[in-house]
Amino acid sequence: MLVERPGIRIERIVSTGQTTPECQWYYQDTDEWVLVVKGAARLRIEGEEEERKLGEGDWIMIPAHCRHRVAWTDEERPTVWLAIHWRELRH
Amino acid sequence: MLVERPGIRIERIVSTGQTTPECQWYYQDTDEWVLVVKGAARLRIEGEEEERKLGEGDWIMIPAHCRHRVAWTDEERPTVWLAIHWRELRH
């Protein structure tokens, strides 16, 4: 955990081949923005035909309540993620 | 600009030797979290004796209303920043 404040959480995550277990999905009530800082990964977004391929510097915005799973991460070298979760301000 | 939503802004910034002009400071009413993705930089935080040296993967949290300036960035190669600004949720 890099930063945790009211309304926001910034995390650094390192994967080395880990994936989300089959048939499991992440489901969150916060918006999420994820950057692959190093390495490579594939994400599956519920309802999308194709997996999203992410290389270094690629990012994806995952809205709250959008089910997603990590389909693949590189087993040869660490994949470093930066994940930012936040709650939208309601005015 | 990578993402802009109510309460949050995520920016990718590339510097090649740029600094904040002498005697000028950034002053913001949002909290900021900054990561040096590539390259190197030095930041000056108002009231601190020493400049903060930031290399690849280093980050700094700059609270709202904390004056700061970019004292130096590498002139030889691009410095890539990821800057996240957000407003704290008040409950």
C-alpha cells in the first residue's frame, strides 16, 4: 500500500505468474485505474470477447461494478502494477 | 491527461530538463501523489532544507497547500511522471 486516504487508495502490486482463480472475478464498488509499470499481463473484462493485453506503460480504467479478472501474468519476470481505487465525488 | 473524473485527475507528464521557474511554486488545493516512472528529478518542498531526489520508482505525497517546485530534471533523457491529484472525501 503506497497511499490510503479518505476516498483513495494507491497500491503497488507485484505478480509473477499469478492469475485470478478460474471462475472468480474481482468486483468492487470503487472505480479503479491500473497501470502496468513493468512486465506484461492480460485482463479479462466481463462481457468482452477478447482479453486485454497490457504491456509496459499500458493502463486500463475499470469502472466500479465491472467484473474483471487477471487472465495471465508473465512467469519469467515480475509484473509491477500500480492500482488506484477511488470513490467518485457526488456533488 | 489519462483520467479525469469528479474528485480525481491522473496525468502523465514528460520532462526533459524542465524546472519550475526560479521563485515560482506550485500551490494546489488538491492532494497530489507523484511517481517518477522513468528518469530522475529533484523536488523542493517549501520549508525543507534539502531537495528531494527522486529516481525511477520513487514517489512523493504532496498534501494540498504545500508549496513545491521542480528543482531539476535530467536533461539527457526524458523523465516520465505519473501525477495523481484528488480531493479528500469529507464525510
